[in-house]
Amino acid sequence: MNYNRFRRSIPLLGMGDRENKILGERGMENVLIKGLAFDKKARIFFINNTELLKTICCRPAVKSQLLRHVLGLTVSAASLLVGTLKEQQRLSLKIQTSHSAHKLFADVDSLGNVRGYASDDLLKAPAESLDKMTIPQFIGDTGFIQIAKDVGMFRSFTGITDMPYRNIVDDLSHYFHQSEQTPTCFALHIVYTEDGQVQTSVGMLAQLLPGASKGLMGDIKEAIKPLPEIPPSKLNGETFGQVPFLFFKENIEIKEAIPVRAYCGCSKEMMISMLYSLGKEELNSACGKDDSIEVVCRGCGQSYLFEPHEIKKLLD
């Protein structure tokens, strides 16, 4: 599949018939809507990333409901940050908890590719123990956020801040205040089914632009308070295109819509190095027993099976 075809951004001139038709054709596909509000003093992004979170957070390896939720918050926030990237830029987000081996990761690029995963130690942690924790207990007192941004031409910037709120959402707003001196607000809302699977997920990101008054962010936070009240019917196709107007009325101008989706980029060839890491003795043993070896990508959970004849060919 040619994933570059998804780069088609859709210019929106006020959500007319043509734009609504395009959004309508997308159905429940994940989409990020970018806009400017309050006389272009703030940029506002809305996202419906329901299918994205279903793919990433509902993998069999994610057994804990708490882990599913904190990973969902991390991935949802990262998918909103796609809107801040220019062509060929990439961004990596890491949430490091007070437990040194418990980490959450999300990677995004300007094409709308999103990847999210938890560290191996966190996936192996007993689900019953994790589910007894609150999010602040999970983050702990010494957790931190790290964001690395690849801006192209072999240049990158990395910022690190603490997590005083210990809830990921407000801590990310804190990061942009501290690391980039940009007043920022995240609002994320994830609804789960009775059996703990992702049912719907929507989010909003607001950032003040130069010249904005200090009190404007307060107005924005007040406007988006009803975010959890968006009915599922508003998340389907062209109706989602009207969601920004539910909160900002005539105070927002929609600029474009960008598709986002879960995409890792791994391949069987890329897993060969992981296969070699098992060592010649184990590989020879597998060949001798005529056993296959399964290698799993830690970034997306995709498994790749190496048959005995493939392993022998690598050894030769």
C-alpha cells in the first residue's frame, strides 16, 4: 500500500458542501481538523482518532485497563501534534514514569502516521497490580515528559519537563509552557465499552499565537468544557466537520483536514536483526528441531514468522 497517498490535505473554506462531502466519504476514518480562532490569535485542532486508538491500544499485549488508558492518552495527544508539523518533520513523545522501566512512547510524522507502544517491562507487569493504581500513582513523583522533534536537514530539538500534574494531559500543556514558551491546552476524551475496549475517542489542542491576550486561553478552556458531551453521531463523516463550530461558533475558521492512522513501517526484513540477537546457538537449535521462530515488532505488535529454512539461510 502506498501510504503517501494519505498526505492529501483538504483545504476547507468554511465547511461548505464540497468539504462536507469529502468528510462524509471518510466515514469513521481518523481525521484531524485544523483551524484558527479568535481573529487568528489561536490555533485550534480537533481530532477523531477512535479507530486509531482501537488499533494501538486494544492489542492483546495490552492487558491492563489502566495501561490501555494511559497509552490512549499518550497516543491521542501525539496524534493532535501532527497538526503542528511541517512537511517531512517527525516528533517522538516519551512518558517516563517514576518506575525506570515503565515508559510510554508515541511517534508521529507530517504524513499523519502514528505509532504508539509501551515498554516491554510495562507490558509484562501484572495487569491486576496496574489496575489498582490511579494515574497519579502510575506516573509517580519523578515522572517526566520528553519530546524530540526532527525538523529536517539533520536538525532536531529535544525538550524535557517534569510532570507536576501527574495526569499526562495537563502535564503536556505544562511541557509546552515550559519548554517552548507556548501557552497550550490539551483536552482528551476516551469512552470505553463495558468490556474495557475503546468505543470513541476525540481530542482538542489549542495554542495561543503571538499577540494573543493572556486571558484568551481561559476563554478557550471554558468553550471546550462540553467536549465529553459530544454524541457518537457527531463523530461520523461530515458531521465531525461541524464539531469545531459547536464550541467556537463564528469565532473559528477551518483551514484543512488531515487523515491520521496507525502505521509502524516495520517489515520482516527489519526483524532480521532481532532474530540475530537470539544468537547462533538458539538459531541452530531451532533449525535442528525444525522449529519456526516468531519475532514481534515492539512498536506495533505485528508478528513475523521465520520458518526453519529461512533461519538456515540466514545462518549460511
